[in-house]
Amino acid sequence: MQKSGFLKYATLTVLLAVFLFLSSCGTVDDSADPAQDADTLTNDEFIPLDPLVESGTLENGLRWYIRSNQEPEQRASLRLVVNAGSILEMDDQQGLAHFCEHMAFNGTENFEKSELIDYLELIGMSFGPDINAYTGFDETVYTLEIPTADDDTVATAFQVLEDWAHLVSYEDEEVEKERGVIQEEWRLGRGVSGRILDKMIPVIFKGSAYAERLPIGKPEVFMNAPPQRLRDFYNTWYRPDLMAVIVVGDIEPEKTKALIEKHFSYEGPENPEYRPEHPVETAGETEVCMISDPELAYATVELSAKTEPPRLRTEGDYRRSLVESLTWSMFNSRLSEIARKPEPPFIGAGGGAGDIVRPAGNISCYASADADGVQEALTAMVAELERAGRWGFTQAELDRKKADFLNSVEEYYLERDNIPSSGLADELIDNFLKDVFVPGVVAEYELYNRFIPEISLEDVNSYAVDLMPESGRTITLIYPEGAEVPDSGQVKAVVESGSSMSLEPYFDDSLDRDLVDTPPVAGAVVEKRYYESIDTELWHLSNGADVILKQTDFKDDEVLFSAFSRGGLSLHSDEEYIAGLYAPLLQSLSGLGAFNSIQLGKKLSGLSVSLSPYIGRAWEGMSGSFSPDELEVFMQLLYLYYTEPVFSPDACDNMKVRLESLIENRNADPMNVYYDRVRAILSQDDYRSKPLDSERLDGIVADVSDSVFRERFSGADDFIFVFTGNIDKQELEAACTVWIAGLPSGSGPEQPFDRGVRPPEGIVSETVYRGIEEQGRVRIIFTTELEAWSPDIELQIETSASVMETLFRESLREDAGGTYHISVNPVVEREPYPSVTMSIEFGCDPDRADELSAGIFEIINKVAGGELEDKYITIQEQQYRLGYEQSIEENSFWLAHLEDAFGFGDDPEDLLPPDKFNEQISRESVIESVGRYYNTGEYITVVLMPEE
């Protein structure tokens, strides 16, 4: 969740707590007034709320926020924020705050049972992306992303919010049905992550109520609590003085305010219960937490310290947060450099400052390594903390980070009219819950202008002296069961040894020279073609390359790029396969031209430009993005990828060491074993579908990777280069004649080779027994070889998959309470042969796997037999319309469309607007598609069961 514009703080979440405490990332703005005196450090002037936001409080205490925003047009983001989460539960209510959130979708005064979801889907909204909620320790938040073209739809959305606020039904029958869904959500969180969390949370929150209030709760409570205890929680804490309504989007503020007053001016309780605050002790002696688990693949050691919660209200707070973000960003860059050494002490590492729960902040630093190297990893991490504190950072490091921050805030400012309403709405959540400032883009831009230029090396080095406080510190070591690791005393001794380490100042490995010494001899544009209906141009260059340009004004500061060519790894032998597969990663760790990867990153400081090559099964190419004023740099990078990629033996050693650490115990994870088996069955044990292991790792050789990469990118004549975004046509054409037309030509177009890999025929059923938790998983795969591909076939397949996913959700989740989530993933491939793969997957109680699988086939047979209500077609039509209206205004949509059209030789002007979609999709077409592509006489079922 966005904390405040572009200044973000790492937050300890359930998943992050298990392995990684990610660093904060901040960004900044252009200089303005460098002459700031020392009073800036303690400037207590409060930062006012964004002037574009209208806010107020109703008589009953409910807070409201309204902001007009046209991105996307005719849409609005609504939030109902309840200042009540799991921390307010009684012992016999553990998990009921989360249960209350679920019940909001299972019947209210104005929407019985499933009518709410039915209505919202019928107007085009999707369960999940547009209709959702979450429960945390301290709050519960409900979200709606609604269309606003129709006043009645908007009015109904506000009725939904009101119903959630105080009119949820809590019918006993619906409560009992939902228990199974919640149990399955709880089950998904088990496994290694859940077991580790069970051990970490009591240490992190020692002495606090938070130690016993994980939002998911306890099964023995939420599966057995009387419905009245849910009602008790709801009636006690869901009240106006603990709520906010947030509306951001393409709306009329006065009408919106009237709707808020109409729906939320009801009276709250006469004697509301006091909303307690539960403190977290931030001081204390160092704690050591040792956690082992049989399903861990590698070890992670984390050093953290609880602090007072970050205070973000005044200009002084803002400046301090910038100093903090700059410091941690420099520190993380150092850790990244260490991770790229030939024999790195850790796989990855990082640090940052943020908040864990509302009453406590957190500073943390982690390192991951194989179990044998965890002491070395911890020692290296402690050494870098000590180096930063003892020697500080260099002016060059600070200048680079300032440039990065300035560039990011400049982008944010330039796109101030294109910020999605959902992001703006989420900022206001923290303003209500934590009183975090939300000054708006313009004001924040000005604050950056004022503060960043005068933040000095002394400022960041003063902060670095105590980068990891000793008070309230916890050392956590998470490792595979049975591994030999240092004991708690040894771990503590390493952490305390920092001050006695012999350390040199940081060496700044940078290179100050041009990316390209001499530009190539320019070519020319020899032919142009214009596609009028989509306002797109094709330029054929003198070296055989094609350039596609789609100019847009959707975003002011964005250009997206793609280059692609056919062939891929299908044209290489099995002996070259692994080296070729990892060639792009090895190149990214090695460098370009005269620059190693570290030097290149520093050279590009302060720029948004990004470019990454890939080599797939049947295609190779590059994807990237840049700001319009970075065209020249981007083109030079593109040129270097084709002409001077680097494949360093040292980088190869580094990559293999890090991969070895990841794969050494990968089979300890049941999901890895399960998905490996799925791939093996689907490909009939094809060599290229096997997972990376130590033997295959030996196949990664720098020279072979170099050879495969250079062959795939040997010439530009079979490549298509696509640009979409706000770019000047004349400037791009001039650049293309030099940097793309100046590339060498190759041997001409290639076609992927069909290696003959096919799925098995008939019915294949297999059970994988792995894991110690009572977790089951089912994947049912239908495969069909097509006579030929067509856009209509692909449309029918994707639409039928969406319909079936809705039907499966209603049956297996809502009615049977058997799963938390079920997915239907259709994959339509045109090469190496036209085919369809339909994958249905869900997690469940192992004892119910057969029952729920039978339910899948029952639904398939019913639909194939003609049982399908018209409403499901209406849902598809409305969801497609809303999705199309939004996508057509996005650069990413056009990039993907042009890739497909020109990559496969389709008509780029053949779009599918909603009216055409409605003509091609019908109840009958979906029934036919299900009958054809869900062949119950030929499929694969792979089930995961716990070890016997």
C-alpha cells in the first residue's frame, strides 16, 4: 500500500515476516532553495492535506474524503475504512474480525446472501480486482472499483458501503457456510510460512497483545464461535466514529458528498466502547530466535530492532524520512554489490525502516544463504552495518541516490494527472488511520525541491552511525531442519563483534566514460506504412529491421518498448539449452561494453531507462521503458545489447554459487516437488521441462551462454522493434536510423523448431505425497491440439474459462466451503503447434480432494449439456466492456496488441471492441467451447497430499 506519494516505507506483513524485511525506497525532486538552516531538521510545521481533497466529519464522527480524479475516466475507487482489526478481539473471538469481513459479502439488509456479488458482477466488476477487502491487526478495509457513467450504479455502490458499515445480516446459515472458506484461507497460510510465523510473532511482539492476535485467528475459535460473537464484534467496533469513507475518481464532489451524508448520517451507539491502544515494548535486551523447519530450502538471518512508529506529519518528519530513505538506499546498493562477488557471502540481502504494527516501528536487515554459510552471511551483514557507521558513505554514493530520487519524483510530478484513483484512495487510508500526511503531488514535489538539495553527507552519515539500534533488538535465524548452524550464543557474538572488526572504507567501483565510444554508420528508413484506424506507423529499415510506432498521450513520461524475433532456444541443442536459458541473467550480472554490471548501474543513476533481454522457448527479444528525454541513452543501451554483451566468468561463478544455494534443498518444499511433477507429466518427461539441479547447473558455461546469446541477437533483420508512448516521431526516426538501422544484419528470418513434445493421451491421474501439513492441492489439465488457430477460437476459449471460473467459485467456495480460491488458466499457443491447455487448480482439505474434483466434472458436464444461465454471458459482456474501455487507454495494451499482430502476421487494425465481442460471444458459443475444450475423456489430474 502506498504510504505517502512516492515516499514509501517497508511494512512487516505476514509473508515478509517469514523471510525478508524489505528496504524502504524513496524518491525525490529537482533542486530549488539549497539555503536551508539547521532549523529545518526540527521544523514542526504540519503539512496540510492535499488541497484537491475535500474532507470532513459527520455529526456521528464518521470521517469522509472526496477527490476528483480522471484516471481512469468514468471510474471511481471507494473505500470503507474501519479502525478495528484483530487486536480488538477477545480471546473467544480470535479470527472473528476477519470473519466479519467475509460476512459482508454473504448477505446484508439490502442484498440477500450472494445478491451483492451477483449485482456487482452484472455491472462489470470482478470479484477480487474490483470487489475486495482485507483485515489487519489494526484495521479492516473494504474496496470497490466502480463505473460512474450511470448515477444509479453509483448510488447503489454507496448503498453497498452503507450495508457493510452497519447492515450486515449474519444469518446463522451463512455463517456456517463461510466457516469452511475461512478454514481454507487459513490452510493456504500454513506450510513452512505459517509454522515460522507461529514462532516469530511471539518473539517480535513479546509482552504485547499483538503476539496473540494474528488476523487469520485460530481454527478452534473461528470454526466453533457462536454466530452471536461475530455480531458482538461487529456491533461493538463497526461504528461511525471508527470509520472513514474515501471516494476518489471521476465523480461530482457535491453529489458524492450528498450520497455520503445520505448513507452515513445514521446514529452511532449511545455509549460506545473505548477503543483501546495496545502498546508494543520497543526497548529491551537482545533476543535470539532460532527457527528450523524441514521444508525450508535455505537459511535467512535477520537483525531487527523495534522502534517508535514512524511519525509523518510535519516538514521535519518529512526531511528526516528522506535522510533515512537515502541512507538505506545507499546501504542496500552496497549489499547488492557484495552479492555479485564471485564467492558471495549471501544469496541476497537488504535492509530498511518501516512499521510493523501501528504502535511500533521496525529497523531490519536480512541476509539469505545456504545453511552452511549462514554465519558468513551474518558476519558480512554486520560488517557492512559497522562499515557504514564507522566510515560513512561517500559523496559519490549520495549524489547518485539523490539523482535517482530526483528522477523518480520528477516522473511522479509529470504524471500527476495520470495517477490511478486507487493509489490516491489508498494514500488516504493511512491519513485516517495513522495521521500520515498526504500533501498531494504538487506540494510533495515542492518539499522535495526544498529538502533534497541541502541534505548533506554529514546528515546521512550521522544517521548511519546508529543504523541498527541495540535496544529492542532481535536476531532471527531461520534454517532447514537438521542443518548445522551456529547456536544462539555464537549468533549473538557475531552481532556484537562489529566494533572490533578490521574494516576499510568502502571502495566506489565506478567508470566515468561514454556508453558507446563511436556511433555506428547510420542506415535509413526505406519504406513506411501507416495504419490509419489505429494511428500506427511501420518503418522498414535498410538493414531489414522493422520499427512499429504508436504515439500516445496516455502518460506524459512513459515510453514502452519491445523487440522480438522468432527462434528462441528451440533452435539450440539440449547441450546448449541450460547455458542459453540462463544467458540473459548471466549477461545482466556481467555488464555491457566497457562497463561491468555495477558500473553500468551507477552510470545510469538518475535515469528511468530500463532494458532487459530474454531468450524463450520459441522467441528471443528485449523489453524496456524510458522517459521521452532518455531516448538517446536507451538507444545506446539497445545497441550495446546487440553488439557488446559481456559474459564474465566471475559473474558466471557468482550466479552458479547463488543458484546452487537455492536448489540445494529445493525439494524440501512440497510445492516444488508437486509442480515439477506436473511439468514432467505434461511434457512426458521432456529434458527441457526438468528443474534445475546440480548436474544441470554444470551446463552453465560463460562461453556457451555468450555463444547462444550472440547467435540469437546476431542481426537485427529478423527483429521487430515496437515503441508505444509519448515520444516525438522525428526524434525517434532519427535515432532509429543510427542505433537500429546501424545494427548488423543477420541470416534472415528464422522459424521455431517443433521438438515434438506433446502431452500424454487418455486420462492420466497421479498423486504426489509430500509435506507435513494437512494441505491438499488439485490440478486438472485439459489439452487440445487445434487444426488451426484463429482469433475467434482464442476468444471463445478465454471467455469460457472466465465463465467456468465463476461457476467453480460459486459451487466449490460459496456453496461447498471447500476452497478459498479456484483458478482456471487458459493457454492458447500458436507455436510450435496450435494447441489449448486448460488448467483448473485449487487448494483444499486433503480429505475433500476427490469430492471437490468430482464437483468440477459435474459442472463441466452440466454446461457442456446446455445448462448455463444467460446472466453469466451478461457478466462477461459487462466485464469485457469495462476492461476494454480502460485498457484501450494504456500503453501496455497497445504494446501487447502490436507484439501479437506483427509477431504473427495478423491484421493490427483488427481490434475487438465491446460491440464486436457481444456479437461473437453467446450462451451457445460458451456451451460449445466447454464441450470441445474440456474433454472429460482426456485429461491430466495431479493431486498433492501430505506424506503418509
